[in-house]
Amino acid sequence: MKYDAVAAWQLLQSMGLFPPSSPHTLRAALLQGQLSIEQLVDRDRPADPGIRQVFIEYLRRRAVGLDYNTLSQLTHLLTQLFWSNVEKVNPTQADLRLSEETYQQWKQSVSFLPNGGRRLNLLNILLKIRSFYLDLQSWAYEDPELWGRWVAPCPVREAEVRRTHLARRRINERMADRTRARQPLLPLLVDHVTTRWLYYRDLLAATEAAGLGEHFSHDGTRWQRTASENDRRYAKRGEAYRLRALNSGTGELVQVTLEEDGAFFDWAVVEILWHAGLWIEELLELTHLSVRNYQRSNGEVIALLVVAPSKADRERVIPMSAELFHPIAQVIKRHRSQHRTVPLAHSYDPYERIWKASLSYLFQRVNGLHRSAVTPTTIRRRLLERCTDLAKVHPEFEGIAFAPHDFRRLFATELVNSGLPIHIGAALLGYLSIETTRDYVAVFDDVVVRHYQQFLERRREQRPPEEYRDPTSSEWTEFEEHFDKRKVELGSYGRPYGTPCAHEQPASAARCSPSTRRCSGAWTN
């Protein structure tokens, strides 16, 4: 029944019986779009109507400069994390003036996650709550009639949020540790997705070469191509269909076409993320028009990847290396070999909850009876599956998962640690500030040592060579004696090598031996 409804919707849509603005699929029609501010607030409806109204008015004013996803998160923070928990602590709370006891109990209740773990972003929650109270105080001067009655002392004291820079430093440290842990594992992941794709590619070729129901061997394993009624019907018509094969040893039925297709796009995703450092949204918005050619004055042609504005809200151009150009070219070649072009596909933005224009996205799939762009959730899930596969044969992958953003941090780290100026790395990553890029870079100890040694070598080349002659035995002995302990007052006296005695009294200075650079006794004023 479900598939009948899907097919009927698509048929009626293609016949033009629906308005042009109607959703293109039944799934699109059933998806809930953007909620109004009133609907967002009512997801955790405050018990007091006045509190509900002040949240609505506050969010309506803030919504002017926020995207939908940020607005939804802010609403969740104010209505659920803040006020819903305040009402649990103090059910009689009817205004924003919280007592110290109520505030401390609320703070304790949100300090831990439902699973018992400590909430790491507590400081961010306190900052948003403090901003809410201070905004009301500021706006009350402009419009006292609307905001004046809701002005209350902010329960979050300034001292509680003064540690913002320290919290940010801790976050950067955790991210740097995460990058260092994954950097040595990246080659294993790349090799795994590459080997897996090549295996299924060859298995698909062997399955295609075999006849219906015929046995064949691949990589030392006996297989049998399926010969169902549908297989025979498609083969008789000469139509392409999804091939399946039965593993004769284990009895496992493998969807060879689907497995090969998934393995190919796993490989392409990892390669492009690794060599381009894209946000996941940027990766999934790539189209065949994203690849451009640029001819330099000397006639050399350089392939460029034009990244559409997304999170950074600005377009940028990345010169493509051979390692980056290869997977992108393979994706385009695959589409053209199957469809003679890169077909149009619909794309749903799960953050903004809107359907975007149909474009020739590089990463797309057939979903039912229509094509749609791959979602970020699908990419994350498949990366987790590949890491889980690796953990079975590589214990170092136990408890380790690669997220799409990990490749961006690894890309930034490799750029800077390889000697590329950080401002160039910022441009490639799409940042205006090099400080943001610095936060992405995890510096390894050996990199610090190597760069410092290179700095010393460059500085040494600029100094006269006679300054770096080998010391004589007497000079070396004199240098060692300089570090001997010498008594002055109650402690020990030492001065930089080759400098005169700093004693002001002539009598004391006379006791300093110029040859041993040590004081013979203490001196007094």
C-alpha cells in the first residue's frame, strides 16, 4: 500500500495535476518544514502564559539575524534546558526572578546528561542564559512597555562565565588530542576503503561475466550468480538490474551491485574529504559544475574546485592536486557511464528543513522512485561502519570513529605541519582569520623540534662562520666551571658566562676570580 501511494503521487505529479509549488514526492509532502516561533516554543510549552509570551517575543527579535537551525537550538536551550528544568525544581516559579537556591538546583540538574555523563558545554548554556537576561535589561530602555516587567537580576554571575577562554582552550586541547589519535590511523582507513572498493568492483565484473545461475570463482571463493524469475525477465529484456551472488561457502546472499556502489562512494568520500578539507555540507553540495579549468599565462592548465557558499557563507576556489582530482573525476565518469550525464537530484536540508533546487549533485542515490542527494547522516553512518569493520582486525581502532570533520582537521594539520604558511591554509579552508585555522591545527612534538632545528640552521647561515668554531679544551673547562655553585648571601651566585662581576663594592669584586668566574665569599652592604 505504501509503494502504491508513492507511485500514485509521482504519477499525478508528472501528469501536471498538482500545482507547480507542490512537493515532488510523497515523502517531501510528509516531511515537516520549518516551525513557527510559537510552535518552537510550544515543543516545551512553559506553564506560565506570560513566560511563554516573553520567550516568543525575545526569539522573534533574535530571529532576524539567525538561521533556522541556530534559532531552533536557542529555543531548545531557553525553553527546555533552562525553563523546563526551572519548573521541575520550583513548580511555583512565575517570573524570571530566580532565587539563589532555585538557580543552584537548576544548575546542578543541567550539569549532567541523561546518561549520567558530565555536560561539557555547560559554560555555553550559562552564557546564553546570561545573554537572555542582559538583552531584556538593555531592550527595556528602548521599549519599557514591552520588556520592562520582565527585567530581573541575572542569576548567572559574571564570575561564572569569566572562564570562557579557558574552556575554549580545553576544547581545543581535546580536539587536538582527537586529531593526534586519528592521524596515524588515517592510512589504515584509506587503505581499507580502497581495498574494499576494488574487491567489490572485481566481484561485480566476475558476476556480470557469469551466466544466470552459473558458478564462478573470485579471490579464492566460489560464487553463484542468482537466477530468479526477475533476473531472467530483466536479462531477457536486456535491461540493467541489480546483480546478486551467493557465496557457496557461507550461503550468504550478496547484493553485488549495491555493495560495489556503496564501496565506491565510501572511497570517494574519504579521498575528497582528506585531500580537500571540506565541511560535510560543502562535500554534498558539489556538482559537476564545481570543476573548472584555469589556464595560466605560461599555458599550463590547472583544475580548480569551486566550493559553493555554505557554513562560511563565502565561495572559495581550491587548486586540485592529482590526488583530489582523481576521485572527483571518477565520480563524474561513473555518472556519465551509467546515465550519459550527471542526473539531476533533489536535496533536502535537514538543518534548515527546506528542499533545495534540483541540481546535478555528485553524491546522490536512488531513493524509491526518485533521485536525492546523499545526507550528512548517511555519510556519518557509513564512516562508522567502516571503522567498526577495521576494529575487528586492527585493535587500535577499538573505540575510534572518524567523523567527517576529522578529515578537515587532519587536512589543516598536514598543511601547516608541512610548512605551508598558515594564512594560505586559512584561505584554502575558507577562513578570514588565521586564529580559527590555528585552532584546527594539532602540532606534533617532532614537528616542533624539526621546525625549530630548521630555524636554528637558517639563523646560523646568517652568522659569521668563525662564531661556530670548536672550543678549545681550556675554553670548555672554563665554560663548565661557570655553572659551579658559588655562595652569595644565603644562596648561590651565578652570572651569565663571559660577563663581569655585578658587585658594586670594590672589595667584594676583588674576591671574584676572573678565570673561574666564581665569588670567593659573600658580600654585604
